Amino acid sequence: MSTIEHWIGGGPVTGSGTGRGSVFDPATGARQHEVVLADERDVDAAVRAAAQAYESWSQTSLSRRATILFAFRELVAAHAGELAGVISAEHGKVLSDAAGEVQRGLEVVEFACGIAHLLKGSYTDQASTGVDVYSFREPLGVVAGITPFNFPVMVPMWMHPVAIACGNTFVLKPSERDPSASNLVARLWREAGLPDGVFNVVHGDRVAVDALLDHPRVAAVSFVGSTPIARYLHGRATANGKRVQALGGAKNHAVVLPDADLEFVAGHLSAAAFGSAGERCMAVSAAVAVGGAGDPLAELLTRRAAEVVVGPGRDPKSEMGPVVTAAAKQRIEALIGSGARQGADVLVDGRGYRVAGYEDGFFVGPTVIDHVRSSMDVYTQEIFGPVLSMLRAGTAEEAIEMINANPYGNGTAIFTASGAAARAFQRGVRVGMIGVNVPLPVPMAYYSFGGWKDSLFGERHIHGPEGIAFYTRGKVVTSRWPGTGAAHGASMHFPTAS
């Protein structure tokens, strides 16, 4: 059985931590790797390596940084199939979905390749007589990323390409459930010419997380995960004087108006709810049928759910793989049972799902639960599994009120043929990302990703323009160059333009 090590200072390191974690194959339930778990000394070693590398990397020209980013982009593209295979083997998602994840991460790398343009400052000539004012942005120092299991390539790439392009050095703490992809990415960075210590990986659990949050040399922390952890991380890191962008959980709604093409809707909702076994922060987990859309939509979703091909992620015929761990399977099945006990109608029940030849895998079948109420556990909790809850609303306004009453504000969608209804919806919902006839409104890399309310702690969204702002801070220079013999014109009053 192979051991997955840290990546510190340009190469693999076992470290001093004695803890070990298990990495499973979700399709078979078998333990396939062990991963070393960092202690405080390992985290300190990674931060010290990053701090040392920062001294030179922060002074590296924008042209040189962009050259390395372009080389990294080409290497990620060349190894996309290998990355997808590693993701599928440890996460369980199907290969096509894993390949899509790599592509979306690659788009952020491509955005960061334009760093010379993205970091342009401003200049005002002759702001006052003989005085010019200009601004520019500088990197923060050592920054950290703490990322979830569900996108082991894409979510870290929301962070480290932008941070590194801006001149920072980076310490990544990926999920210990599927850690191998991060080490492969580290090797690609090295091959691209990134200096040793600029990108580091420490594997671990809460010990490693707290060590990063407390380390005095870490200037900023980026996080994607559940809302309770995002809230905890934001509080602890900001108390230590760090910048934080902490993206939390979600309960993404899709509102379906009666004028929508319900066949179109059912296909897209099924893909959005059951793709990646529902283990997406942008998965649609609540469909709100308005007026007469309810019963026909329920019938179509029932049919679609039964048609999904469930199997191991590495089987090209599979459309949906297993969930990530046995514990996740148990929690999801318990929530389905809770919905049935609380009075909802389980139209398609994914509990006890078995795949021939993979009986010990962590499979949960596509599940559709109708007549869910907002007080039920399947609605109030973030399920993070292949479960689609259907709620009913009398009007579009009632559906908007339902979304706004929910504590999460990550993503939402509306399906309609009415431009007026869509415009009223997008202006009325208190949510960060909105889709109009698009069920997964994940912005392109040149926009920023992030929610509202309990889906975001901190004032900055991730990647895109807000990512550049998060990983840099501004300087403003006011300059004057008096000529020989020029009168200085000093005054005791507060300076003003003249």
C-alpha cells in the first residue's frame, strides 16, 4: 500500500507527524492508500519554506511569472486524463465529470496567465502643481488554501494560480480523503519552472488546519467547505489578524414556472442533482414547482432518476458514481429516511443501492422526494448527496420568499420562458449566483465565485477580479521632484491640491 506524503520546499516529505489516514476506493470500499497527517512542526516547515521562497518570488517580474503560468497551463492540459483518473479513483466521480473539473480549474489558470494586465495600477499626472499620484498592488506573503474533497483539482485551482501569479507563495491543505491529485499538481508546478517553496502541500486533519490558522507567517486563508467549519475558520483566522475568504454550504433552489419546457427542465435538474452523486456545492437539491408545474414535473423527475446509470467512476458507461465514504452514505440514507418519517413522499428511493460486482462500494441511488416542507430535515440540512427534494409554491413571489428565508445564499436558478419573470427573480433573490434556464450557474474564471448569507464568511468572493483583490494590497504614492533652486513652499496647514 502506497503512502502519500507532503510536498514541501520542492519535493515529497514524510514529516514528523505520526498520524496516518486511510484513502478508500469509494467504488469497492477497499482501502487503497494511507496518507501522512501533519502536525504543527510539519505545517511550520511548509510555511517557513514558503516564507523563504517569497523573498525572491515576490520580486520576480510579471513577465517571468506569466511564462511559468503558461507552462503550467500546458502541463495541466497534457496531464488532464491522468488528473481525472486520480480524482475518480479517490473521490468516486465518473471520469467525464472529473475531466470537466480539470477543465474548469484550467480556466482559472488561463485567467491568471494575464497577470500583467490584471495587476496594472493607476496614474494621475499633475494631481497638484508638480505632484503626481499613482497606485499599485503588492502580494501579501504566505497564503494558505484549505479545500474540500468534492473538487480536489478545481477548487484548489480557484486559489493557488491566482495567489502565485500575484507574487504570493502558497501552502495547500487538501482533503485527506482524496489527497493524491494535489501532489500531482505540485509536480506539474515544479516541471513548469516554479521555484521550490512557492507551492507546498501539507496533508492532515484539524491539527493542520488550526496550525495554519494560528501561524504568524500566514497572511491570508482561503477555504471552501461546510458552513460550520467556514464560520469557525473565519472567526479563528480573523482573530489572528489574517484575511479570510471562507465559502460555506448551500441549499441551491431551482424554481420552475408553469411556462417552462418541463422535459428540458427535468433533464437539467436530474443532471444538476445527481451529477457527481450530488457532492457539489452548486448541486440543485431543492426544486420549487410553481402552480401547475408540480405534478407533471414530479412524474418526469421520477422517470429521469430511474434512468441514471450508476456504477464505478472508471466505467465509461457510468453516469453517476458512489459517494466518497461509508459515513457519507450512512448520513445521506438517514436523511432520506427522515424525510419519509416526517411526511414527504419518497418517489425514488436510493437507499440500499447495490451495483453488481461492487457490493461493498459507497453507493446511494438517485432519490426524488416530493411534497417536502421547509421544516423537514431534508430541506434544512445540506445533504451533499444524490437527493432532490421537491417543494410546491403557489406563485413565483412565494418561491422567491422561500429562497430568501433560507439561511444559505450560494446559487439558485429559474426555469421560465418569460423574460419579465426571470428579471424579477434575479433582482428579488438574495443569492450570490443565479442561473436563468441554467441549473448550475458556476461563473467563468474571469468573474468571481461566491454566495451570500451563510454561504460566505468574509467580504471577498473567490478567483476572478475579487481573487486578485484578495491576494494583494494597495499602495498609493504621492511624488514631487522639485528642480534646483525651486521654492519648497512648505506650509504648516494640511496639504491640499493647488
